[in-house]
Amino acid sequence: MSAPNPNPNLPSRRILSIWVARLSVDRWRLALAPDDRGAADAAPTALIAETAHGPRIVAANDAGLVAGACAGMLLADARALCPQLDAVPADPAGDLAFLEKLALWAQRWGPWSALDPPDGLLVDITGVAHLFGGEEHLLRDVASAFTARGLTVRAALAPTAGAAWALAHYGPPAAILAPENDPLRQLGDLPVAALRLDDDVLTVLHRLGIKRLNELAGVSGAGQNDPRKEAAARDALRRRFRNHRSPAAHPLLRLDQLLGRVPEPLLPVIAQVMPLVQRRLMEPIRHRDLLDRVLEDLTLDMVRELEARGHGARRLEMALWRVDGEVLWRRIELAAATREASHITRLFAARLDDVEAGFGIEAVQLRASWTESLALSQADLDAAAQQHGTSLAAFVDRLSVRLGPKAITRPVLRASHVPERAQGWQPPLDPLPLQQDALPFHTRPLKLLDRAEPIAVLYASPDGYPQRFRWRGQVREVVRVEGPERLAPEWWRERSTARLRDYYRIEDDGGRRYWIYRQGIAGDGRGGVPDWFLHGLYA
């Protein structure tokens, strides 16, 4: 008969915490060629990230750690200890993407898994351990599976995510906290850093003399006999951290999560199934007309898959398996999400001209590796637009396939209030840059000159409205003026001596409207007499 649970609030769940101790370094090493890994392990290497104080080390391999490089150290200080230290830029986004793939792969040990950034995983294995022969065998299977893939891990089992994380990072190897065990008895000697707290909170706890979990538990009231002292000690610590809302900044909340008194929500990782259709042919094909027929069938199947999901394809990849085992890949990227079968077939047809069938193609696969939400639309209107030459996305796709993705550019908006920097050109397949909200209360001209042209303004006071100006050899009388609209320079990009601009919308005696500006203010100390420029023309 098992002993009664000393903590009745402790849930009966079983959480597996997996700490990939050297995620960044192991991922960098696995990206190298097998023949280069031995030399890379022997050379001191550090992964660095750019900070305000210069490059700082994120992680280091074994040789780098022996040489004195450690996480958080400036690269200059590390190279003072080891001049031979190699620096490799870190890739946090790539590490997170790799961790997401590991989380999906780790679902072989449980029904769902969650991320524990930057280098951890949490897997719910409630009611699953007996399939592996017990919890000890499951932990051994976890260690062997990660080791076979070149990753260094530490794993632990506990009823809560906080307890499992504490054991994986600060407990003995392959630690297991059974439901009937007292968490404070098993984890009391661990440092308070096992509560997943911020560095500044750990500093405050150390100054208060709280270095172990059992010391914090004594302050919070666990194991005390006097309820008054328990409440007073807990209230004193709560008041010290009353302005901290994040769980990582509140030690009492983290302790309650570890003990199971407060639930800790976890966000599971859900795999997004890639739309995929394929054909396994009864007889290998070698002729182009048969391949085109298979392509049409696959495209119709893919359109039905995308329509059921409410998505459109932005990137499509086709794989052709030859009889000799070679796989031919063809890929297209679209300027806009689409589900139009004829358009996709036409684009792929231009990519199949150089296909060498050899002894024949026995299988064809089509998958959409990049999709976006696409609402239902009337197909007849889109088809009519394409026939009349007004479907811009289809036109760009056809030119990109024929001329290459870098041969075409499109105008895009950029986040800048300076008119000449508020737009730019980029290939149509590149992601859109960050934009700023439109300024509906400011009118902009229909035509903006590529470069503002200097003009001579006549009969205007230093800070007054323009009355007459000369542009391209002609003098124009000003009859109406609106403004000024003042634009300050981009202080983060230009020098402090850059001058302000005062823009005016003016109209001459012939009804033509212009957009001019005065660069600088008289007496601003950043130059002489202000200059005038013409920047745009209205309709």
C-alpha cells in the first residue's frame, strides 16, 4: 500500500521536463559537415549576439569553456583570455524554430508538449509511462533518443511543471518526484534559482538571506506552527514584490506553482499539417503531355485541399520521383495567395521544360509549404480580370517565373515621415517591410519628384508665405497658399545639424498646384538663409 499524499492539493499529473543544455552549440555543430565537426570541437568557439556594449557571448563549446569563455561575457574580454577564440553569430530565431520541431518530435512520449524557452520542453506523460516499462525506462529512452541525435539533455519527472523544471536544471540526473513524495522534502535543498525567477529577483532574495527553497518555504508559512508568524512573514514578502505582475518576478507565486497550490497554464504545440497531394503512377511516364495531365490533376486536388482550409498558396513545391531513385524538385512562389488551378498549372508548366525523365517518372507530389488565409471569391470575376490584363498578381507571377524573382520590383511603403524615404522598391516575393499608419489629415501630391528641385522664391519675408517663385526658368505668381506643415528630421539617422522643413501647398495664377518647402528657419543656427525646394505636383 502506498503512503498517503502529504500534499492533497498536488495534482496527479506527470510532467516530463527536458532541458536541452547545449541547444545553440549543438545546433551549430549539427549544421556543419560531418568531416568538419571534429575540428570545430577542438577549436574554441563562442556564439555571440550584438548588444549595446558590443558583442556578448551567448554560448560556447567545450573548448571555449575551458579557455575561459562563458555566457554573458563580452567577446573582447573572452579574447583577452583566449586570442584564438572563434566567434560565430548566434541565431535565436533559428534556435526557437528548432525547439518547436523538437517539441513536436517529443510528442512520442506524451499526447501533447509545450515550449519552455529558450532551451526546454515540457511533455505531459500522464498515464503513458507504463507503455515504456515505467518512468525510469522512459527517462532512459529520452536520454538515448536525444543523444543519438547529437543533443545533450537532462530530463526529470514531477507532478508539476515547476517541480520538473527544478529537478531537470538543479536536481540529480534522471530525477523522479513521485506523487506520494513530499515536494519540499525532495526539493528543499535546491537553490531559489530553481523557481525560474528573474535575475533581479534572485539578487533581492540573496540579500534577504534566502538562498534555498526550504528557507523560502519557511518564510511563506510552510512547516510553521504559529499561524500569525506565518501570515506576517508571507505578507512581508508579498509586499516587497507587490508591484511585480509576472510570475518570474514573484517568488511566492512560483513556489505555489511548484507545490501545485496554484495552476500553471501551458500552451501546447500543435502541428500544422502541410497541404499535400500526390500520384503514384501505375506505369512510369516519359512524355511531357502525360506529365502535364498529372500536373492538372494534382493542381485540382490541391485547390480542393486549400479551399477546405480557407487558405491560398504562396509557395508550392513539386517533387518528381524517377525510376532510378533520383528526385527532381521544382518550386514556385506567388505574389499573392491563390487557389486558381489554371494559374498554378501555367506557372509550373514553365518550370518543367528542363525535366529529364530518364527511364520514367513513377510518382509526383505537390505540397504547399507556405499558405495564407484566403476568403472565398467569385472565380468568374478573377478570370475576367486576368483575360483583360488587369490581374496584377497573376501578371507578376508569370514574369517572375519567366525572368526570375529578382528581375521585377514593386513599390512598397516604408515607416518614415520623410517623403522621399516613405517608399521604396523591392522584389515582389520579398516580405513587406514595417509600415506606419497613414496620415489622413495631410494631403500629399499625386506626383513626387525623384529629387527635390531648388527654386528661387521672390518677395517673401524670412518666415512668411511665398508670393512668387522661379522654377525651370519661369516665374509663377502665387495666388493661394496652405501651410506650413513642419517635418522634423530623423534624428536617429541624420546629424544634429539637419534643418527643419516647412511644406506649403500653393497654387499659381494658371491653376497649377505645387508642393514646396523651406529648408531651415532664419536664425536657427544651422546654416545661413533658408533654401526653397519644389518636391511634388498636384493633379
